[in-house]
Amino acid sequence: QLQASGGGSVQAGGSLRLSCAASGFTLDDNALGWFRQVPGKEREEVGCIDKYGTKKYKDFVKGRFAISRDNAKNTVSLQMNSLKPEDTAVYYCRASGALGVYWGQGTLVTVSS
């Protein structure tokens, strides 16, 4: 399973760091991604990192968010800087690989103006 942490409330322009820790399996061979969802809308991808370390981001977070993985600690993180009120959402991590797709439980990020 994936256990997410690090959500909270912050003012616009602030920063938060989210982390997901895996248990029961290793993240080494998995593509890892971060998604977010607001009520009434579909879950959307924020960015991803493949098992080789290649990263991709959606345009709305480019230059502000950064994904990293630590295979030794079996974790994936999302550093969020210059946060905007429209970044308010529940954030989910996802691991996908040969063993299937795993989702974290979600962590709420609230950005106030």
C-alpha cells in the first residue's frame, strides 16, 4: 500500500512537500505519479517520474512543482512551491508497474489567498 503525508493549509505563494511511502512492495520498477482532485471534477495528473528518473509535468505546475523518488527509502515526493488557490485539492500518489496499480489514500492541500 501507499501512505501519503504532508498535506495541510498554506497561504498563496507558500510551499508544501507531500510524500508517499510504499509498504509491501518496492517502488524501484514502478512509474510513479501525483494526481489531484477537487469535488465535482475528475482526477487529473500533476506529474510523473518513470523508473529511469525521467520526469514530466502538466503545464499548470511546470516550474513550481517537482517530483522526486528515493528508492532506498521506498518513497516518492512532490515539492510544491509558489502555491496558488487553484492548487487546492486532494492529492494522490500512484505507483504502476508489473504488479498492478496502487493508489495512496489522498492528502488534502488547501491554499488560501
